Amino acid sequence: MMKRRIETQLAELIDTIPAVALIGPRVGKTTLALEIAETRPHRLS
């Protein structure tokens, strides 16, 4: 998968904020959330 610019920012936010929302048009939010969840299974479900 292509590395997204927001991916680094999202990872930093998850470290400091207990809940992070991904909102916007149909452009890969679920895919991004699943990729982040693979590296942090205890953080996202």
C-alpha cells in the first residue's frame, strides 16, 4: 500500500488522544484504519 501523509499524524494522535475519528469522502478511511490497527491491535478495534 502507498504510505499516506496522514498515517504518521494519525499514529501520533492515537498515542496522545484516546479516540480519533476518521471522517471524509470515500477515499480509503477503512483501509487506513485497518493498516494502523495491524500495528496497534490493543488501540483500535
